[in-house]
Amino acid sequence: MDPIVETERVGKRFGAVQALDEVTLAIPRGVIFGLLGPSGSGKTTLIRLIAGALRPDAGQVCVFGRPQPSRANAARIGYMTQSAALYPDLSLRENLAFFGTLYGVPERHLRARIEAVVAEVELADRLDSPLHTFSGGMRQRASLACALLHEPDLLILDEPTVGLDPVLRRTFWERFRQLAAAGKALIVSSHVMDEADRCDLLAFLRDGRVLATGSPAALRDLTGHANLEDAFLSLATGVGSLLEGGIR
């Protein structure tokens, strides 16, 4: 199956900071692909390149077979940013209507889609409440609803469970699994290692470089460690020799 997302030796610099350095990845349909790494490892920069919000300085990012950024791709991508990019003085309904229009959801379908996504994230009773009255967890759910509104083929989620309680975090991951089973591709960034085992495939990032990619089981086998945190630390401390040996 052809990948939905391909990055080929992608580099991105901000002034003196090399945020990404020769990042090569392939992400197929129907998987949850995790980007794991500490703050500053390049996860958000990579996500913004895939979403088409940035241009690479080197290499190429292709989504649905087209180089990013591409207007044709925009309607097929849902992007949940790390901080909820919603309008706090507008109600949830008004936020969803605004983003639905931006995504090109036909007016005749928009009302039904709004009702469907608020039911999914269990916010139907707050549909006409302004966002500034929402708790942090509710704002996360509202942000997910906006990303799902236009039924995207690729869902990009930048640290979507930060600040959520364990019950709500589990609910989010159950929904992510349902979307992958329906043939969507999901990219989920996190620095929380206990979430990594929920992904089908992982890329470990550090200092803008990919240390290794593979399934959680394959990465544990690669390093000989029983848990992914130890596997990551092993790869991070041995990055020079691993990259020279061709492990990506």
C-alpha cells in the first residue's frame, strides 16, 4: 500500500537551530503512527511540515502523493494543535461552524456533522456554551471535534492528551483506534512513553533526527529492553553508532 505521508531527507532550520535534520519517514493508511521524543526533539516542526503549515528547507514532504504545502490536501487533513486553536468568546457550535466552512463542508451537511462530532466527544450538552467556560479537558475534546468535523483521511494530533485525566485519555485513544480501523492514518506526537505501546508504528526523535522507526515490539527487540523508555534511552545514548550501522 502506498504511504499517505512520505518525507525524504527533510531539513528545517530556525536561525541557528537545526530543528530537523534529514528526516525520512513513510506512513501508511490505517495505522496510528507515533512521534516520540522529548520537548525540542522536532516533533511539532515535523507535524507542521506534514500539515502544510511550514515549508522544508531541504528535502521533500509528500502527502497523498502531492508535495506539501498543497491546497488540494487541506480538505483531507485534520490537525489538532498542541494548544487548542479555538475562539474562546464563541460557542462550540460557532467554532465548529467556522471551521466547517474553512474546511469546505457543504452547508447542507454541516449541521448533521456538528451534531455527530459533539456526540462523539460527549459535548452535546455544551454546544451553545462559549469556549471560555470550558475546562482544559473539555477544550481538548472541542479541539478534537474540530479536527474530525470534515472526516479527514489524515488526522494529525500534536500531544492531544496533555493535561487529560486517565479516563479521558483512554477515551481519546479508543477513538483513535476506531479511526485507524476505519482506514484513516493518524500521526500522534507525544513525550509520554506509556502511550507509545498504543501506536502501531513509532519514530523516535531526538535533536531533530530520527533515531529509529518500527513497531513497539520491534524497537524493544532492537535494543534488547523490555520497555520503550529504556529502548529510547538506549538509542539516544548510542545514536552515533546506530546511525552509522544503518538503523533508522
